[in-house]
Amino acid sequence: MNVRNRGNRISSDLTAPPSTLRTAVWPSRSYARQVATLQHRIGQPIHIVELTFNGLAVGAVFHGEPRVLLDVVAFPRPDPSNHLYPHMLVLDDGRGINLGRIARVTASRAFAPDKTDVLYGNRALQHRFLYRAQRLTPRHIARIARQQLRVLLSKPMDKRLGRNRSSP
């Protein structure tokens, strides 16, 4: 199930220029084993830490109550550049969540799980987006402020630079 991502690069920062991006193994080497573990948990409650990507920032959503895993299905259009993995989880609340948008799935508790309790863990996403030190430099704050202003004014923006596409 491992695919070497040679052409498309995965960004560790959604606003990073292409020169700072690295090639990564996609999905991770333990992905197939973790998907098999999730398939054995169908019909049982699980706890999910979900990542939300909005183009400006990444957030983590910790659902306090468990969801029942109804199925693990193949995702029809995986895309490493958009963090869409080859499988998704179907939950009892009617949602289907791609595994590329999930940082962790645990069996018995949502917060501070034991290593043996983790059914699926995307370490690369966890370290890249959750545990990384925040870059609150004046340049980074200005870039985010420009992007948010363009969104508010409904102007097109270059996702990479946070500038209007027509400006140099």
C-alpha cells in the first residue's frame, strides 16, 4: 500500500513555498496494518481526533464522546497533496471522514491514550500540525492577515503566497 510520492510534494505548512517542501512516503509504512486494525473494530465505539484544514490554519477537533465505526471503505480519489488517503471511516453520526484528515483513532478513551489503545495514528500529521512550535513571526502574521482579508473581501488569492494572483 506504500506509494513513494515523487512528483507531488506534501507541505508541512499549508502556506509554505515549494522550495521548503519535502518528498515523503505516502501513506506511512504502517498504514495497511492500521487499516486492518480499524476493520476489525467495525461495529464498536472509537474516539477520533480530527484535523480541520481551512487554507489558513489547521485545527484539531477532539470529540469527547465515542462514535460507532460502521465501515472502513476505499476512497475513490486519494490525493497526497490534499491529504486525502486511500480509505475513509463511516461513522454512526452519518459522516464519512478520510483517514488523511484524522490524526488519531483510539479504542477506549479520547484524551491521553496508552500506546496500546491507539488503533490508527498518523504520526506525520500529528507532529507536523499538532505538536509543532507555532511560528508567530511578523512575516507569518502578515501573511495570514493578508489571506484573511482577501477571504473577507472575496478576492482571489494565491494560496502559497497569500497575494492577489494579478499582482507581482
